[in-house]
Amino acid sequence: MDDILMKIANYGFPMVVAVFLLVRIESKLEALTDAISRLEQVLNVYLRMPNAETVPAAGDPPVVSRVVATAVEH
């Protein structure tokens, strides 16, 4: 009986803390997922600008920096 109580004391507390943190962080993970989805949509709009190249040539800066530079010029 003492062995069971000792195992509950040793393993029960960390499990309760882990479950509490997972439940608490779940809403924040959902918010981050939504933000990443919105960012993807915004980047898709900017990457499909008429003056933007979709595939960089060797040695060229990344597409996103060219798109930002093009958007700033206009």
C-alpha cells in the first residue's frame, strides 16, 4: 500500500502539472496556428505580384526580399 502511495506521489504530481500546462497552452497553440495561416495568405498575395519572380535565379536574393523591395518602390 505504501508503495502505491509513493508511486502516486512521485508520478501523479508531474502528470497533473503536464495535463494542466497542455490544457492551458492549447488555446495559445490554436492562436499561433491561425496567425501562421494568415501570414501564409498574406505572403501568397505578395508573392503573386505581377513584377515578382516566383523562382529565384542562382545567386539572386530570396523572392520575399525582391517582393518587399518591389512593393516599397511602388
